[in-house]
Amino acid sequence: MSASSASAASASAVNASLRLRDETFDTTALGAYNLYLLASPTRLQLAVADVERNKFVALEEHPLPTGGLPALAAQHDCLGQRGWNAVRLAITGRAFTLLPAPLFRAGDEEATLRLHHFLTPFETVRHTAHPGLELVNVFAADAALASWLSTTHGASGRLLHHTSALLAGLVHQRGAASPRRLYLNPGPQELTLVVLGQSLEYCNVFPCSTAEDVVYYTILVMQELGLNPDEDEVTVWGELTPDSAIFSLLRTYVRQVRFGPRPGNVQYSYRLNDVFEYRYFDLFSLHFA
């Protein structure tokens, strides 16, 4: 390893709040791996999957410095390197809308999104198709971030909204005869709620800063969609622990609450064993998006 590479790796390790890597992960052979990224305004989650072995071999979490993801990539040993088999970058945020695929027309993205979000001069609009659900996700993205992805990773890079990753993971996880169910995914200052039956019935992202916010929106959606807090099961992934205030309060008002597992049909390095299995579900679900 060169002095500059060693310096970059050292900086990456110092800045990471989580850095787990399997010893088989070879940063000199990036073409053997897919890179999955989940970006919020303040941090980046990163996962690497070995394509041939269908196995996650790295998981990292980094606070974003001034300058955001491009600035972090400049310090990281492989984030900004070209040559990955595929790169998928999902962004958080409430500026998205889901349309039935037959109603979507290319070129109408901005007009569609304008029904509840006006683009700023620093944003661009993108869309992602969900063939399994016959939906199209139209969303706003930071223009500089989209430009970085295109410039750095070219045709191998794909930009998505994090709800697309979450939905892909849920569809992959559920069987054909799965019951109608509510899914929660708390994140940084946000809560994503999804109701899936034979088709997608509901998907929205709410601003949340307290455990009470999470419970309020959960009960609100259950009431609106005719779900029973005493009987219907609620599955939770995301940013909480079994002894957290959120989970404790949820169990007070919703009787059948359980944590969800990681996406199946893919392997995980033993290095990830110390991470709760319900964490990073939307990040890992980029494998199926």
C-alpha cells in the first residue's frame, strides 16, 4: 500500500462510526463487488457485496463532513474509486411520490413532484421503476450529489430514493401469500411507514424527533387503513434498540410488535454478527433494488 493510500485508509477508519470489513474484501479488485450507499443529510451508510459469492463483506457508517459525500469520498480508500461492478446510491427525504406505472410519462417528473414539492435551484428530479409493484418512484435529489455519482461512477451508478430500497427489500422478503401488514423504518429525524397486502397500500415518510412522534404516526396510519393495534402485527427495522424509548412506547400501544430480520437469500460476513439484524435493512435491500 502506498503512503497516500495508507493515509486515506487511516482517515476513513478515524472518521467511521462503524467500520466492519471481511478479510476477503479486496479493494484492488472492485469489479468483483457491488457498492451500496444510503445518504442522509448528516451521514452515509455503506455496504459492499461480493457478486460471485452473493455475500456482504463490508458495512460502514460515516458522519458527513463539510462538502458532503464528495468530500468524504476524497478521504475514503475506495468510495470514490471507479471500477465497481455496480453502484447504487439511495437518498433519504420526504420529496418523493409513487405513481402507478401506467400513469407515468417520461418528462412529467417535475410536474408530478410539484403537487407537493417544488424543486430548489440545488435539486434535480429523478425516477425509478418498480416492476414487481408496477410503480414508479419520482423524487428530488441534491443536484451536486447526482452529479458526483454520474461523474465518478458513470453508467455503473444508479440513484434511488430510500423508499425504493425499502420496498424492494419488503417484496423480496415476503412470500406470495403474506398477510396485510404495517412496516416501520425509523431513521434520522424521519419515520417511513409502509402497508403491504397483495399490493402496496401505503408508503409515506414523516418527520419524527421523539418516540411519541413515532407512536402517533403509527397509530394514525393503522386507524386510517383499518388495522387493529391489538391484533395486527407491526414489523420494525431501523434506528432503535430493544430497550429504546421508541420500542417501549410502541409496545404500550401496539400489542404485536416485532423486529424484522435482514433480507434473505444473501449471505453476510461473520464480521457483521455484532450488528442487530434489524439494522440497515434499507441499505442491504439495495441488493434487490
